[in-house]
Amino acid sequence: MNPTIWCSGTRIKGLAVLSLLVIIILLYNAIFTFSYSVGPNYRNVSVDTRINITNALPEILAVVINDPITLNAGTTTFVECNVSTRDYNGYADINYTNAVFYLNSTTSDAADDNNTHYSNSSCAITAQSGYSKNFTCGFTVYYYALNGTWTCNATVHDNSSINATDWNWTTINSMLALNVSASLLDYGDMDVGDTSVNKTLNVTNIGNLDINVSLRGYGEVEGDGLAFKCEVGNITIDNERFSLNSSHGWGQKTPLTGGFQQIQNLTITKQDTPGTLKTNTTYWQVYIPPNPAGECNGTIVFQAESAT
């Protein structure tokens, strides 16, 4: 065997192996985008690091709710709490959002109560794309919900049962409101000198505060001093009277006046349970003095005032 040729062959094989190793290293670095650097005489060496986050946490970016809120007398108001969420695993990883709406004097985990606490276990999706998903959490709030500072507290859940919570505040305004059982108090056919039988008007509190009730009356225009304006003549305002006691006769009742006067000893509390209205009854009579004639018309104004 020729040694020179053998050594040359070995040299060729060595160069081929070294070249292959260099190519492998270059490909490895190209694939994984690593950089590897060595300082002069190996005084410092830089090593890249790598990690892959497989499950990001969901986030709530914003909770938005109208402020203040004025309720609708005698019925419900739909309150919307809009929630913007994000998950870097993509919007599909966001499973659902739920929320509670409650008076700050109670707690988020309290039982639902029309006065102080409402919940929505599955808020409606309004938009989704990329990493984001938006929700509207709606609450049907009753007119007798207590006034004051309320919180909308929202929680977003992802597919790994991880959640995040955020909140915002609003104010429910106080509301003085009442309703009367009839739009017409009809005393019927009467003669001059007659006193009517008792007629009733029921007054219902349809606000979220306890109320007192004040009254005033007029015949044709406010402040005219009349109870009724008739086709011929009129009936002065002191001839129409009211009481809270059904046994009181006309002489024991309180005369109506042209300016607001509070009904004494009458406080109507706010409603606090479903289906149980808070109502009080007033009793009315009119005396027909000489000498009006024909059809007579007038107006009684009921006004809710904060209970004292």
C-alpha cells in the first residue's frame, strides 16, 4: 500500500466529515434561528434561550356600563354591561363570560334579589376576531331596585377553566314615582245641594324610594281656585274633599286646595318583593253648592315626594 495515497485519502475523508458537520450546524441554526457568538479568546460566550408558551391566560381589557342609570317607573330597565376580553391562544380559547350586577352595600356572591343583586350566567357574544372576543352582559332591573352605587363584576373563562375578573361602577338614580288607579274620578249625576257618596282612588308607589303624597286641584286652569268648571257656573275648590278614612263624612274630610298640600299620615313604602305592590286608598266626596248647572270638569294632581 502506498502511504502517501493513504494519507491523502484520509485527509480527504476528514475534510468531508468536517464539511458535513459545518453544514449540519448551519442548517440547525437556520431552522431554529439561533445565534451563537464567541468573544475574543472565549472571554464571553452568548447562548440563545427558547421557550414555547402553550396556554396564555384570558384577560378582561374593559368593562363599560352607562352612568348614571335612571330606571323606568313601574316597569323594568335593561342594563347593559359591555365586556372586552383577550386571549393570546386565540378568541376560540375564550369559552364564556358571566357577570353580576349588585348594590355596593351587598356582595358579588349574594343571592339574586330585585332590590340589590342581579346575575347573568352566559353573556352574549357581540364580536370575535384574532385574540379578542366581546360580550354584552344584560340585566333586567326592576323599578324598585335601590338607588346608590352599583358594580358590574365580569368574569371571563377559557377552555382550560382559567378565568380573569374585572369590574366597573355606576349609579342608579333615586326615583320618585306614583300611579293612580283611575284616570277619571266620576261622581255621576247629582243635584244642587247633594253630597256624593265616597269615591276611591288608589295610589301606588312605582319608584325606588318611600314616598309621601301631595295634592292640588283646579277647574279649568291651574290656580283658578276651582274644583270644577261647569257649563254654567262653577264649584269652588273647598267643596271637593279627601280622607284616608272611609268612615269620614264630607265635613270630616280635608278640602282640596290650589297649591300642593301633603296628605297627612300617608307614607307609601317602595315595593321590595315581586308581585306585591305598595298601595294606599284615598276617599273622595264633593258637595254641590248653589247654583252651577250642566257638565262639570276638573283636575286633581297627585305628586310623589320623598318620605319624611
